[in-house]
Amino acid sequence: MIENNDTYWAGQPAQEFIQEVHQRIRDFYDDLRDTELFYLIQKSYAAYYGGDLKDRNGSGLMFESSRLSRGGRQGEIVNFKTNHFRNLLKHTLQLATSNKHSFLCRSTNSDHKSQTQAYLGNGILDYYMREKGLNRKFTEAVENGLVLLEGWLHCPWDPEGGEIIAVQPETGAPIREGDLEFSVLTITDVVRDVSLKEQAHDWLCVRKYENKWSLAARYPEIKDRILGETRDSFEYEDYESFNFSLRKGLNNSSAGDYIVTWVFYHRPTDALPDGRMISFAGEVVLFDGPIPYREIPVYQCSPDRLIGTPYGYSPAIELLGPQQALDILTSTIMTNQATNGVQNIWTQKGDDLSVKDLAGGMKHVSSNEMPQALQLTATPVEIFNFRQSIIGEMETLSGISSTVRGNPEANLKSGSALALVVSQSVQFSSMLEASLITTMERVCMAIINQLRDFSQTKRVAAIIGVANRPLQQQFSSDDLALVNRVTVEPVSALSKTAAGKIEIANQLMDRGMIENPRQYMTVLQTGQLDQLTEGVDHENLNIRAENEALRRGEFVQAIVTDNHASHIIEHKAIIADPDARKDPRFVTDTLGHIQEHLDLWRKADAALLMITGQQPPPPSNNMTLLQEQTDPTTEGMAPMQQQPQQPQQPQQPQGGVQLPLQPTNPSAPQEQMPNLPQMPNLPPNAPVEAQVAYEQQQGALL
């Protein structure tokens, strides 16, 4: 290592930096070996695919659970492996990733433009999850975290990705719009500072395997140096070649096609204000400059952390020992059955019986006296019990009960008891799901930020539109400028089962949220509830847009199909501000628009109100809001409150259904009943003065 106490090593010139960073790469891999984490990772990887766990270096035979093999000095042991390790981890992975996750972009403000951009952001994230396979990448990262202690997701911007938008006139080479590139990494692919005691990294160095012929075509000015680069020039080539594949080494038959490239990211700090990003292969520098990202585009997903270190941890490590003990017990039972399970035939010496007379596979024993019968195939029951006990211990350590694995205990009879056991397993895996959600939120925000920072042209994404119909949406970087946060919320897996969909649909129908058979069938078939609230969401966005237009003094048109009550309530709110009331034009325009809603509401057909789920309008007071606001007789006075009129006919029920009325004769004179107030009677034994006052008051009324 070059000693230079005057300059931060990450800020040194490229060639000095290359020497420094290679030393730190060596330190990282040496630390993995010294702490035996590298051995644990190899062993866990082998166990996950049914490998032999007797080899301490983790280099034993793979897929031993797929066959019976011979072991021991003379092949006297029959190796039989049942891979509970993989089964338990697969169930843990399923519990952590089975829930569908909904993405919700948050904007800086609640105005119509901000909310529209947030709605677009939701569609873009859904597009990347579906079309770009990001959902599968998240699952792979979680699986790496379970088996290999850490899973990482690398999300850089690839200028060579995306659709072709132009062609270079000189060379004819295509010019692409650029896009994000997603790759899943393991713990050995992400080098970090081993001296840290926590997972807050100032810098990370990512290992990649790339075809050097493609690199040479991308960087023609250094083509000769790239093609001449080999891994043999560095002391850590054995680490570079280990990539959790079936064979050790990168490519045994075509070692010259792929080389290891590194991308070093340093976030902006006081020592390095602009940060740094440098890509290199061996000693060949491919790119060097300030980091163009808002944060390091490498995101970790790990079930747990190894306290006091910069590494993650996984409960899978605790299952390796029990799995090896289980293999020994199972092999013991299998060896005993295979060795002594074949029938023996006894004859006295001299008997005329040849081995040729016996059926294949049988053994012939000849002696003067019949040997004593031994039950050699009887395996001690303690071995079976201990084997079952180890399986139970593995289920306890992993938090995956036998009920989750489809083999509930005999004492669990009721559905509530089974559900309780399953819920406990789900709760145990919640830590892993929490790590996944945090990773998803950071990655999704990185997608929005990179599209905002690097996208220079109009782009098209196939997002989900009304009623879950595909919609080709065109957008640019400016259309995402107001999105500042992304939250991820898990959606219950109940909506994915047939019984769950039926239950959800029935409950919504009982509560009146499903209004027609089409909505019921949509929930029943897809389990999605977006269609039930999509109309309300669009109505709210429209109301926000109208409020903003009113503030700007623009004309706003109400139509008969509006939800007039919701519009009036929201429009009223914008003139509840004392400062807003100082603008007479703003108040007049808003009240006029509210009056327009009232007029349309009163003129609306009862059938239309019923179809759109609106209440009938309240009774009219024969005075418009503007008249009440500008009446010269009430200038300087609060508007007079109108006394509510007594209904002359029964109220119309919801939905506009007409009730039969009593027939009336318009030509007949209406009898006017005297509207006299009724005096209460005096109590008995009232004083004389009270009786006098009572009689005087009655006379005044008459």
C-alpha cells in the first residue's frame, strides 16, 4: 500500500488510487477468510443444494440429496441425505415475499400537479416491477440474504440501455435513451471497509463480470489494454473466480472471454465533497469522475446483522449443524437396512444346496449348527426419535412450524389453532420482510431519481390505467420533479386465494361498496380493489384541479355528473382562509361556482342521482349564495339565516324513488289554521300572583 498521509486515498490520482483500492479489496477477502465467514457461506451454499457437509472447506460433492452414495473407509456406510435445510429456507422465503406490495409515491405538496405526478410515479414503478422483472430481482436478493448472509441489488444508470432514439451520423452507431440496469449481488461481490463496526458505508466497490470484447467495443481508445487484461496479474484471482456457481473458476474452457471489472462508489463527504465514481479492470481505468448519483446505487437486503461488523447475518447458519446431524442419523438407518435387510438361507455343512439354486440377492450360510437368530434390521427406536427431535429443533430455530410445511401436529384440530401456529411463523419472518420493504423503498426512490436526473427525452411506459387496462403513458424527467418519497406497503396474501377473494367480495357487497355485478366479478377474479376506488380518486384529483384554477382566477365549469356534495365541501374549504376572503373576486368566483353546483344538483334527474350514488339535494331557500353575499340591504351585516321550511310532503328516499302522495285539489281553498302559541298550564296550588299574571297573558294572546 502506498503510504501518503497528506492525501485521502480515495481522492488520489487514478493510478495511485488503483493500487490503494486493490489493497483494500485484498483486505476485504482476507477478512472474510480470517473470520470464517467465507467458509460458512460456502457451506451454506452447498447445503442449500444438497451438498456434502462433511468437508470443512465447503468443497464437497453437490446434489448429494439426489442419490445414495457410499462412505467410510471401505464403503461400508450408505449416505442418505434429506434436505430439510433447503425446505425450511424456501418456506421462510415464501412467507417473506408472498405478499403483494403496493407502491405509493409521495409528493412535496397536495396540489393537483403534485398528485398527478405521484400517480404517474406509481404507474412507472409498477411498470418496472412487471416489465423489467424487478419483482423477481427482489426475491433473488432476499434468497441471497437467507443463504449467503447478504443480498445486494445494484441499480446503476446504463447509457446504452433503453430504446434507440437516434443514430450517429458519422459511424451509424445507435444512440439509446438510457435506462436503469438491475443486477443481484452476493456478499463477495460488494467490497467494503472491514474496519467499520456498523453498516454505514462511505464507499463500496462492486465486482462485475463482463465480456471484454464488449468492453473493447465500448472503449475503442483503450481496446488493446482491455483485451490484454488478465486476472493473473493480481493476488486475489481465487476470490474473483468464486461466484457461487457449480464449478470453481470463472470459465474453464474460455478463460479469455470474461474479465472482472470493478465500480468504486464514494458518497459526497467533507473529505471528498463531490464524491467519486471510478470504473476499472485490473489497472485499466474505464471511467473516473464525481459520483453522478444522489446516493450509492447499491442496496443491501439481509435478514439480520452481525453486531460490531459491517456484515449481515442469517438464521440459516444455525441450521447447518442440525442438518449435518440429521444426515448422520438418516445414513445410519439406511446403512443398517441396506446391509442387513437381505434374507439369509442356512443349511448344514454337506447339504446338497448350491448358491446357484438361490434367488438373486440372497445370502447362503452353512454351518454344523443353526446360528442364533439376530434381528439385525431392527434399528433402535432412540435413533428414530432423536432424528425426529432434530427436525423439530430445526423448525423451531427457523420459525417454520410443521403446520406451515403441510404436516400439522395431531393435537391441532381446529382451524383457529392452525391459523395461530401459521401466524407465529409469519411473525417470525417479519424481520426479513421488513428488510425487504426498506430495500424496495430505497430502490424505487432511486428509480424515480435516476429517471429525473438522467432521462433527457420523452419516454413511454406501459402502465396500468382505468380498470387495470394497459396504457401507453409518455413522460419526461420534469413529470417526476415533485415526487420526493416512495413508501411500500404489503398487501395481504388473502387476496391471492380463491376463498379470500370470495370473502372480500362478499364483505364489500354487504357494505354497499360493490354496486354492480361487473365490480363483483372483478374482485372475485383478481382480488384487486383499485377499481372500486378509482372513480373516487379521479374525482378528488379533479376537485384539486378546480380549486387551483379558482385561485388563479380561471373559469371552472361544473357539469351535471359531478358529485356536487363533494365539490361544494372542498370548494368551501379554499375560502375558509381569512386571507383568501380579502380577495373579493376570488370569493365571488368560488361562490358562483358553488352556486352552479347547487343549481345542477337541484335540476338533476332522480335516476342520475341514484346511479351516481348521490343524495337528493336539500330544499331551496329561494336565494342564491351571490345574492346573499352582495345584498345591499345587508351590507355591513351578517347574512340573515333563513328559517327552515316545514316539509309539505314526505321526504324522497335515497336514489330518487317517488313515494305516492295524497291527491289534492288545487282549486279548493286551503283552510288556514290559527298559529297560536300554547301556554302551559299552571301547577296546582300556584300563588295568587301567578294566577293573575297567567290570566293577563292569556288575554293578551287572545
